[in-house]
Amino acid sequence: MFLANENFPNPSIEYLRKNGYAIKSIQEEMPGISDEKVLEFAKNHNLIILTFDRDYGELIFKFALQNPPSVIYFRDKGNAPEFAGQLLLKLLVKSKINFTSSFTVIEEKNFRQRFYGK
């Protein structure tokens, strides 16, 4: 299951939901909470964070966060509000990617991952 950060577009959330993915939304459930609280909520509920905020990488790696949740950071916003949802769905279907214990950076034409030590 995913946790859409406050900056993740609602049309992308709805697009993913319509395609069978369970997504909780900070915008809908806890607007205005800090990044640290988002990380804590995601960790406690075993959710993968969807975000356009690169600060999550800094919080996890620079501050050596223990057992952080997985994060998917989107670098490209595209031209449509559904773009991020479409990009993620395409990646999920075509590549069978595993997001467990990783910080994943997704761009329009590629992705890269950094896995956390266990």
C-alpha cells in the first residue's frame, strides 16, 4: 500500500486507485503534518511514500534514520496531473519492480534505487 504525500496530485491518486492500488493520502487524512510525521506514519503502517519532495532522501540518508519506510521520489511532474500515477503504474506493470526497503527515484525514462541495509 502507498501513502501519497501532500504534494502528490489527487488525480494521480485517483488514477492509481481506479487501477486497483490502495493509497492513503496525507492531503485527505492529515494535511499539514511535518515530513518527520509522514515518515513515522508510513513506517508504523508499512506504507510506501509517494512524493515530489526530495527532502525525504536527506532525512533518511543524511540523518541516518533507523528502519525508514520506502520512498518513491518523482523527479518529473509531466504535463498532466495523472502523469505521476501513470508513470508509476507503467513501472509496476512492466518491470515488476520491488520497492521494499528502498529510496527510489523515478524519472520519465528511467529509475534508480538505493536500498537500505537491514
